[in-house]
Amino acid sequence: MNQVTEQSQAPGKAIGRLLGLSAVGIFIFFIPISQQGKTSIPLDHMVGWLRAALGETGAGWYAMVMILAGALYPLITGRWKQSLTDQIFLVLKWLGVIAGVLALTGAGPAALQTPDMLPFLFNKLVISVGLIVPIGSVFLAFLVGYGLLEAIGILVQKLMQPIWRTPGRSAIDAVASFVGSYSIGLLITNRVYVSGHYSAREAAIIATGFSTVSATFMIIVAKTLGLMEIWNQYFWLTLLITFVVTAITVRLPPLSRLDNQAEHREPACEDGNRLGIAWQNGLEIAEKAPSLGRNVVDNFKDGLVMTISILPSIMSVGLIGLLVAKYTPMFDWLGYLFYPVTWLWGVEDGMLLSKATASGLAEMFLPALLMAEADFVARFAAGVVCVSSILFFSASIPCILATRLPLKVGTLVLVWFIRAFLSLLLAIPVAMLIAP
């Protein structure tokens, strides 16, 4: 009875914020619309419009300015002095500046200007990420600032906690990554972690277990591997395998050993009262939230800092990874770690699939490129591993390192190996079951 009275007395402003502003965020991030023959979420359309308005030359120069700003930022703030890792990444950022100049001008060795090297990194990754993160950060104010996260967190608490050991609010991160991009998912995760609503373990689980490439990029993978004829099967089975692998990984070191203390915990509630408490909790957050203008400015600042931190690292680390994959046997050697799985299931292109899986550490798209002509089982497994392994040096690992999440390179590589191994172990028998 008291709860009903409290709800009826809830200020109209709080209700308007929770329902109205949150609805804008849901529309921008989650509702596909069709524009000029392309169906995608509004955020993706906005990025496309801005890129078209800038033109390829303008977009390239914008990305170059962001890369240079990212290299200067640690020097200006003094952050490069904090640790050896920061000093190493300072060097990598300036290497990224050099790589950016070469990509923009087309200068340098011919080997770096092949379509799968600097042009791929710069045009497909750097410019796209450089536009989507700042624009997405503006609309994050609507999605995460006015009680939606807290209300949904209460509603799905019973699902997220026992299976993935994360708060209910992390469901938003998972969905945002699949329909938006991993960079948006990480932006949400970092924002919530810094505010004290995720523990170190929870933030690490979300960043390494849910922040995968978007559904739109999965379409590119499916097209490359000739899987568009079974798109729905590929998409939903990949989603299922990704989350099953996450449920296993959270129970293994190193993730299981991370600190699990958080400053603010979601309130627990009885099942019968869950909807009412979710509503009330959302209203309380909406009422206390800062103004929309303040929220937008704060989120935009975070988005810009993340953008300039990510872009030079993508250029340098990504290029190094691609060069290692193309010109050294390193990933061939690493592939032997996965060969027992392909041998166990008797995959026809087992050794090639093992090496392709290993190459995903450099760039998630490499397994798809390497397995494009293989048999169905190997192609499907490669398509799943591309997505489910989540971590790769050309983009997602630099993105994570650019946040305040307490994750180091060694930890991320270990988590990548566990995820890739389990993904391969599950994807191959699934592919055998659905093979035509």
C-alpha cells in the first residue's frame, strides 16, 4: 500500500525522465529503422550521415586529428608516468600517429598499403570507431542517466546473477554491444564502473564476456564466409555460444579471482515485488539525476577521451598484429594450442582452422578471411570464433586498456585463449549438426 502511495506521489518530472528520456535512448541504440535501403539502428545511420557529410577526405583528416590528440593527451596530463604499461602505450600511440600519416597520405612501403593492412585499419576501423564513440556518448546520457539501467537491473537480476555473476543492469551492456558496437558497450561499462555500481570482477566479466562486435559487423563476417543463407541460425547460435562461453569463463581464473567489492549494489528484492521495486528504483535515480545538458556534456567528454585513447592504439597495435599474422609463423605456432580441439572433432581443415583461430588475437576478422574457402563446418566455426572470442589487439584490447577497468594485457590474452578454446570446442559440433 505504501509503495502504491509513493508511486502516485512520484514527481511528474521523474516519470517523464524515466519514461521519456530513456525511450529516446532505447530508440537511438536498439530500434532498427530503414533509410535509403539500409536497415540499422539510428546511431549507425547518424554515423553514416556524418561520414557522408565529411567525405572520405574530411573523415580521414578528422581521424588523424583524433589520433594526434590521443598521442598528445598522456603527455599533457602526465599519465604516461604512472606505470610501465602507460609508457609502452605512449610509444605505441606515437607509432600510431606515424601509421595514421602513412594511411592518410598513401606513402610508405607498398606492403603496408595493401588493402588488408593500413587501408583496412584506417578506413574500416579507425574512422568508424572515431565517429561512433563521440556520437554514441551523447545519447548514452538518455540510456544510462535516468533510471532505465537501474529498473532493468532489478527485473533481470535473477537471470544475470546466477548465470553470469553480474548485476542485472549489465543486460544493457550486452544488448548495446550486439546492436551497437563493443566500443559503446565498453563506454557504458566504464561509466558504470567508475560510478561504483560494478565491482572490478563484474566490470571485467562484462568487458570480456559481453562487449563483442555488433550484429552489423557479424553480417560482414557471414558474407565473407558464405553464411548469409543461414543468417538467423548463425546469428542466434553465435549469440548463444558467446554467452555460454562467458558463463563458463567467469568461473575460471583469472576472472574469478578479481575483487568483487562495489560501492553501490543493486537492491535485492522478492520475486513478487520485483516490478514495483524496479519502477520505484528507476524513479529515484531519475529524480536525483543531473540535468540533461550536464549529462550530455559529461558523457561527451568521456567519449572524446575514449576516442583519442583508442584510435592511435588501433593503428599501431593493429598494424603490428596484422604484420605478425601475415609475415611471421607466430600464429601458426599459437595455432597448435587449438589443434587438439579440431583433431578431436575430426575437422577436415583442422590445422588451418586452428591457425585461423589463433590469428583472431590480432584482428577478429582474420579467421573469416583465412577460412573463406574452407568446408562448411570450418567456415561456421570460424564465424562463431570471430565473435565469441571477443578480445583482439587491433581494437577491443586497446579499447579496454583505454578505460579505467583494472585489466592488464596478460590477463586479457589469457581470457582470450580460454574464450577462443571454448568457442571452438562448442562451435564445431554445432556446425556438424546444422551442416547441409
